[in-house]
Amino acid sequence: HEGLRTMSIIVYVLMLASFVSFHMAPIVAVVLAYIKRPDARGTIWETHFDNVISTFWVGTIILIVAIPLCFVLVGFPILFGLAIWYLYRNIRGLVRAIDGQPY
């Protein structure tokens, strides 16, 4: 299970790197999460891969909705809230993965 732990940590780091990678790193992270999730089935690491996948897709949908709303200024607070939510979910997951706990 040490390999799954390491992969979970790598995936969270990639998710957090989105702010400096023009949002390319989370695409790599979610692909890795999809690849490793079957190997993690029934372990605590499955919760981490599920978290990364759901965070990616929910965040992407909210981002797609919020960007056009920036033209009427409503999108800016939505984007701010999205950033806080995104950071919280990924930092919490990273800390729990480092501690060997399920998400």
C-alpha cells in the first residue's frame, strides 16, 4: 500500500500545482487517479482518488459556469469561493494522505 500512499501524495501535489501550471497539472492528476483507483479498491487510498476525481470535475463545472459570469461581476466571488474550496479539499487530502488516513 506504500505505492498507493505515494501516488496519493503525488496526485494532491499535482492538484495544488494548478495555480502555477496554467491548470495543466490537475489534468495529469485526475488521469493518474483514474488509473490507480482500481488498484486502491477496498483500501483507504480509494477515498483519496475518489476525492481528487470529484474535486476535479465539480471544480471544472463551476469554473466553466463562473467564467462567463465574470462579465456581470457575479463570477468573481464564485471563483474566489471555488479557489478556497479547491484548496481546502486538496490540502486536507494531502495532510490525511501523509498521515496514512482515509480522506
